[in-house]
Amino acid sequence: MKHNLKINKNIWYASSMILLLTFVFTFVATVSPAHAGVNAEKSVSQTAISNYLAAQANPALSDQQKIKAAIDAYFTARYEGQKLLKTQNFSVLLKDTSLPWVKKENDKRQIELYIAKLFGLKYLSYAYQLKYEAISIQKNQAVIQLRESHQVVFEATTPTVSKMANLLHSIALYNRNGSWVISTDEYQDDLSSELNHMTKADILKKVDSNYQAQFQQHQATPEFQPKVNPFLASHAYNRSAAYTYAEKWATVLVNPNYPRVSAGDCTSFVSQAMYAGMGFTPPNMAGMGTLGSNSQWYFNYTTPTDFTSPWAGVPSQFTFLTRTDTTRKGPYGTESYSYCAVQWGDVVQIIDPAAPGNNTWNHEAIVVHAGNPCTALSSKTIDAHDNDHMDYPLSNWAGYTLHFILIQGWYGN
């Protein structure tokens, strides 16, 4: 009798364990996808931060290695945010989270994510490079100069690889109890520059406005009839040649034929591409005008610090390109706000209404792909300098007022 009772207890115990294991496996199967998602989300950002913490605690590493671990985690969190479309917490890397620059950086990252969600600018993949130009360490203080570059594939423009290059950062760090933390990160990309003059709320309003404009844009390319001039002929604009030039030099720091304009190289870069679209190559600017007249479109190859305002100034270039007279040599076109009128080789300009020189166009790029549908900002890609971009979606500028200059040809002998 006791033997049978023991067998029954064993059977009951085995049955209970089977039921319990069945419940556990069912529960794990139910929750594991969500749990796996959390782990996947942490696999890059949190791994980078974990590596940073481990590096700070490792006495075998130099200060320079520990500093680079902090900076790498800082950039990784920013890139992972746009890949996951979710804000990443990088506060552990910072000396003081209450400082104004941290608020600005968080505002910038939130605007980027908002634009990414509206315009399909989620990163499908990314790779970034940090080129260290100077590292100065004095006791518990450090100042780092580096240039950031990246290659990303956006959801909206896949499989195109979009590039950004040569963005200069000055990063200060502080050694707190043996761990290096970031004190400041000073840099000026398009969005951080806009945040110098506008609030996050106002920028988001402009983003919404540009998003809605995509559903209202249906104008065709306007007709343009060049005026007849007995001295100057109207010539066709070679969009392919302008595109080829822009793609070659968009992310190259120095073109020996065109040293950078220190005040901002964006307009000079677009002028260079248009000059190539006229069929010319450096160093021949013969017949394009003289430096004695600042109304001419001109660059001096012999003394490359000499150039006219229409060559290197955004508002002056707009005035020159949309001129009504035909006595000045160089490209010409017409202003347009129509997304559907744009072709590759045309110019896009943006305005920061609160910037110095209130309500003036202050930055520009050359359109390298017009794209379909024609109304979509993300279907158009641009090349630009300061900051250097190649094949970048125009929707990256969704926080700005923008217009186009449709290049129709050029006047010359």
C-alpha cells in the first residue's frame, strides 16, 4: 500500500512538472518577441555605453583611449536614434545634463526624428567616421578637434547612399573621478545653426508646412523665352556636366582649382557646377567679366581669394541668375516654388527668417536628382558645401523656407 502511494506521488509530481513546463514554454513564446526587441534596441547604443563604462574603469587604457570611447558612444547614440526612430539616452556621457548646449542637442535630435518619421528619413544603415585633427589633454581637461563624415541609406531613397563629410566638431571633456565625460560639443550643421535663431516649436511648424505642401504642388515647368541680344548668344545648359562636377567634388575637402570661401563655400560650389554645365573647365574664365564690376559672375583663378558677389553670395547669385537684361555673361534662370518644376542641375536656396540679414536667402545647393513623385521632397536629392552633402534628400531641409532657381541656359559669345 505504501509502495503504491509512493508511485502515485511520483506520477502526480511528474504530471505537475509537465504542466508547469508547458506553461513556462507558452509564456516564453508569448513574451520573447517583445523582449528580443528590447535587446535588439540596446544592442548598439547600450553596448557602446557599456564599452565606454568599461573603458573608463580600465587602468590599462590611456586617457586618449578613454576619451575616444566616450566620443564613440556619444555619436553611436545619435545615429542609432535615427535608425530606430527613437530618442537614445546618452546622459551618462555628459558632465552636466542641465547645460544649454545639452538642451539644444536634445532639441536637434528630436527635430531630426520628427522629420525622419514624416519624410521617410529613417536610417536603414549607417557608417560614420571621426577624423581626429587635434587632441589636447591638460590634467583633467581635454579639447578635441575632429571632423565627422558618414554614409547612410535612407528609407525614402534606398538604395542610394547619401554622404555627409567634413563637419568640424570641437568637443571639450572633463575627467570626473577617473572617468572622462563630455562638457560641450560645438559644431554648426544646418539644423544646429537654425536652432541658434529659432525655437524647436517654430522649426517643427515649418516642417509641418513643408510636409503639407507636398500634397499641393502640381505645377509644371514654366516656359521661359530668353531675350534676344545682338552681342551675346543664348546657349544650352548641360545638366549632365553640372551633375558630374557636383558628384565629384561634393564631399572632397579641397579642390585645388577652387579654394574654399571661408565665409561659406555653398554658393561658390554651386557656381562651379553651373560653370561645368556651361561646358567650361578651370582655369579659364576669359570673357566672364572682370573683378572691377561686382555685378558680373566671376572667379579669379590667379588670385583665388578674389571673386564677385554673384559667384559666392547667395542673394547676389539669385539676383544675377534671375536678371532680365542679357548684357552679362553667365547662366540664367527663373525663380520657382514648384516642386514639380525642378530638374537636376537646378539650384535650391533656403532661408532662415530669424538669422542675421533677416529674411534673406542664406544657403543653397544644386539638385542632382529630381525624382518621382515630383511633389515629394524626399524624392529630390542635393549636393552641397558647408555642410558637405552628396545625394542627400532635400527633405533634410524641411525645417526651412525654400525656393528654386530653374536654370534655362547661359549667355555668352
